[in-house]
Amino acid sequence: MSDTLIKVEGVSKKFCRSLKRSLWYGLQDLGSELRGRRHGGNGELRPDEFWAVQEVSFELKRGECLGLIGPNGAGKTTLLRMLNGLIKPDQGRIEMVGRIGALIALGAGFNPILTGRENIYVNASILGFSRSDVDRLFDEIIAFSGVGDFIDTPVQNYSSGMTVRLGFAVAAYMQPDILLVDEVLAVGDEGFQVKCLNKIGDLRKNGTVIILVSHNMHTISTYSDLILLKTREQALWFSDVGEGVTAYKQLFFDLSDNDIEKHCTGNEGIRILDVKVPTEKLRPGDNVTVEITYHAESALEDIEVDTAIRTSSESGFHFQATNRTYDRKLDLPRGEGRLLICIESVRVNSMGGKLIIAIWQKDRSALFFWWRIPIQFESMPASTGSCFYDVGYNVQ
């Protein structure tokens, strides 16, 4: 028996931006299939169509965990839905061997009218389990999910966290050969996320193939053996997890410019209300001061603040440091406040660049905020390459 449980060869999927044209194309494709032609046509895009997933190929063997990462809208969930058989690829081939457990969309697979108990038995029967099999696992599923007395309540009355907890418990305890987990785990509280990740570790040791989608690079680095970085243009394969995570972080620096960009990775503990930066050209020796107004839902201890200046020259990063570089501990009190960051006496031999700020939870386990904005400098005589500056931090 082969150890390869997932084999994906040249898989592509296209969608249509126009509802009217989408319905018409659907009828055309159905007619083509009825005449024995291949689904998806010859691979050419018709008006208003676009590729959501294009030319993705990989193999996963028993016990391997693939970290599927990339920006929002890159096609990660679409790829998972094809792997789970919910939608057909327009091109390519997918081979899945064994029982599949999936947690892709919030509440997917649950009938909202049925109770939690009834949904467990329905989902188990779809996966081929008998009632006696479910009876044997039932108490463990309930204990893991923490649903407790609400198990006989219709699922439509569950909170999003309760729905995710029960959905993961069912998917994980049905002894899957393949487990697909989208970023819905971010809905659960921190304690349940730890339970889920420990369970993922146990399944992996027992030979389950896992595809894990997350924006939390600490989680990805801890549990993944391989990385598939999905962008809107391509899919990049990394056998070295560290290289994949580095490429993911670099991708954010190459995104199109926006005034403010925020990326939350499963932790909504802080909201950024405003960001103020210098709007005029900076002269030699000027300070670069950033004022961030925030609202913290609870006190945030020992955060880490990344600060960088990237120039338009080939030298790349002109300056990069964190508050830990200066042995400075930062705590943000609960409620609304201001964080002031001052990079002192900046001297850059470039006419333009980008100021980049990232705020991380303690131990860099979650990214609260990521932001960049173009800044301009007057031409100045200065040394090329990287420089080191003093940086002041002040919480008000």
C-alpha cells in the first residue's frame, strides 16, 4: 500500500465575476460534460473569468503536515474545497486516499436545525461510521468540544466558537486519514486552540495527513513539515519550513501600497484607530516619528514592535530593529492609548522608501498589526547599505 495519500497534479480553478455570465457559462460547461467533453473547456478564460487557483501540484505522504499559507484572496480555501470534493477543478487531477475530515467553513457540514447530538451522528454516517462506532466515541467528542449541556440544542443557537469546537471534535475523532483545517480555528479561544493543535500533533504521529491553513506563523512553523505559499499568481513549494515562512513575510513587503494595511492572525485584542507619520520630505538628520492610536480590549504585556526603513535602492533594508534590540519592554494598558515610535537622526542616500511597522503579541505568536507607507527623503550624502539608529518608544 502506498504511503502517498494526496496527489495533486496541475490543478486549476476559474471563477466568473459576472453572475449572469457565470450562470450561462455553467450551462455551457454542463452541456459539454454531457457530450463527454472535459470539464472546464480548453483552459482559456472567457470574458469576466479569472483564475482562483492555477497549476498547483504536490504530494503528501502519511504523517506529513502541509502549511498552506498566503494572503487573503489567494485561493487557499478554494484549493481546500477542491481537495474535499465540494467543487470540481477545471484542469488537473486530484487523488485522495482514505477517509477525509474537514473543517473549512464555519459550520460547514452541520444542519442548523438539528441538534449538536444529531449532527454528530449524521456526519459520522456520511464518513461510514456505524451508530455503535459513534456511541463509543461520543463522550470523548463532547468532552473535547466543551459543548456540554448544549449538545441537545439546535446548532443554529450555538455561538461561532461553539460551532467550531464541535466541528473540529467531530472531524478529529472520526479517525481521518486526511484532515483539512482552514483558518476557522482562529474563532476559538486560546485554550481551545491549544487543545486543537495538540490533537493535530497526535493525529500526525498516528499517520494522518494534515493540511493546515493559518496566518499564525508560529503555528505553521511548529506543526508543518512542508510549506505551500499560495499567491494570486502562483503556488510556491518549500521543503524547508523556515524558507517558506520567510518568503511569506517578504510577500507582505511586496504587496501593493495602501495607506494603512492591517493583518490580524487570530487575535483581535487590539484595534488600530489612527496612524500619523511625517508627510513632508525628510532632511538629513531628521527624526522619523510615528504616532499610533489604538484600543486594546485587554492589557497586552511584553509586545514586540518591528520598525524598518526599506529604500528603493538595491541595498534593500536601510534599517531594521525591534524594541528588544534596545532591551526595552513594552506593555499596552487596556483601553485607548497612543504608542509613539521615534527613529532618531535618519540619513538615507535614497530619494524614496517605505516605513514599515509591525506589532506582535508576546513571543511573536500572533500579529496584531502590520502597516507600511511610502516616505520621501531629500537627496543627502550618506553611506550606502544598512545603518543603525537609536529608537525611542513611549506609551501614553
